[in-house]
Amino acid sequence: MTQPGPPLRIGILGAARIAPAALVRPAAASPDVVVAAVAAREPGRGRAFARKHGIARVFDSYAALIAAPDIDAVYNPLPNGLHGRWTKEALAAGKHVLCEKPFTANAAEAREIAALAATSDRVVMEAFHYRYHPMTRRAEEIIASGELGELVRVDTAMCFPLPRFSDIRYDYTLAGGALMDAGCYAVHMARVFGGENPDVVAATAKLRGQDIDRAMSAELRFPSGHTGRLRCSMWSSDVLRIGARVVGERGELRLLNPVAPQLPRRLSVRSERGSRAEQVSRRSTYAYQLDAFVAAVRHGEPVLTAPDDAVATMTVIDAIYAAAGLPLRQPA
């Protein structure tokens, strides 16, 4: 737990749909944080967002919010192609940054920000909120315990329906695509539960237009020899599939909806010890993530989703796009 003190003052860049669940509601339940401001390119939208969520200040530009001396940290939920630019601006202004996933448009941009963060005393954290929930920690403990034996295969999936094709997540100029939006979770889970950064053996995309993947699948191989597959989609026959399956020589672990385990809370294990289902915390992944961000800012605690981790994820994403014959995403 963090020590009592002045709350961390966070400003939000953009009135994004994810912001209430990811930050506003967890902050309202925490004495350590206050959402002090929001900035929007459309002032009316910013004012409406602020009224709805009880936010005291509205800025008419992202730059103005970032320059404000009484803002300690910035939450960046902008479109994918803008993540890198405004994270760099916030760092340059001396702000801590919680940046929505995917961290950047591609691995080169992630490496650039990682290099900047390495020379700064500011916290930069990618918002893979599931990583901070006890379900993920428990899964890692089971894998590390040897109960499953040597790993054989790791399969991950993040598939959900988004048939609104005007959505920015289908916009190549904003670094959109299923792999970027949904698939970055599947890539990250493969890295976490696979224990290593995988090589991409093959990838196949289903397209919306010329360059946007509405679905993607990829075959992976890890340095230790185990294999994996990831699937992601925003519009395909895989209407809703969210989870991870870790197979070892002596058992199997399954996670149902690890990105929101507070809903259907299920972690199941089948091994030589028998079969069981374990209950996990009902508390939101976003609340745990916010705790970790505050602890890093106030007390220097390490974060699990630092820029170097983001570089590794974006490297796999780039490799999947290349294997599928699609261009890498670019900053907007």
C-alpha cells in the first residue's frame, strides 16, 4: 500500500471511451490519485466529459495540459498512432506517463521512447492492466512451480466483435488493426505465459480494405523449444474468444478472460495432482494497475510493463505484420 500524502494529479489526453473504466473510476476509489484535468481537441466534448465525471479542469489542447505545472502525470489513451508522439511530449515536460496499449505504432518508435525514458527519472508505464491482477501472478506461480512440467505450447486469444468499420481501430493512418488493438494482448500474454520472447513462424491476416487486418493468427516458436499460436480479431467467425492455454508435459493451465478476471473469475488447472479451479480477486485489473503506477511514482517501485517490455511486444507485432505480408503501422 502507498503511504498517505498529497494525491497524484493526473491529466487525461482525450475524452476516450476507455478512460472512465481505466482511470476515472479506479481513481475515484483511491485516496492516492485525483483526475485533475482532461484535454480534448473538441472543447465541447472535453467539457461534457469533465461534467459527467467530475473533473475540475478542461484544456483545449494536449500541449496545454502537458505544460500545466500542477499536473504530475499524464494518462495517454489517444489513438494508437498518436501514443508515441504525446508520450514523448509528456516526458519532455517532466510528466510521468501511463500510456494505453499498444505503446507505439511500431518497434522503432518504442525503442526511441525507451531510450528517452532511460535517461529520465519519470515513470513510463504501458497500460497492460491484466498484468497487475492476482490472476496473472497466480498463473505465473503455477507455471514456475513445475506443476505443468516443461512447457509444450502456449495459445492465446483476444477476439471480440467490432462491426463499426468507421471506428478509428480500422484506420491505418492511426495505426489501427486487429493485431494492434486486440492482438497486442494476445502477444503480451504469449510472452508472459510463455516465459520468453517468441519468434514468428507464420502469420495469416483477414483484411478489411487493403492494409487493415480485421483478424490475425500467428504461429510462434520460443527459444526453449515450445510453440504457440495467437488469434485476434475485431470481426471474424471468432466472435468472442478471450483467454490463454498453457500446456506442459504433465498438465495444462487455462485462463478465462484474463483481461477482465473480475467478471468470469476462472483459472483452471489439470495436472498429475488432479483438476481444480481457483478463485481470484473480484477487484478490477485497472485498480491494481493504478496502485502499481502510484507506487512507482511515489516510491520508485518497479513496473512490469516498462518501456523495455513494450519494445519486446512491439517487436513481435512488427514480425507478425511482416510475416502476414502487411506493412508495419506508422506514427500518425
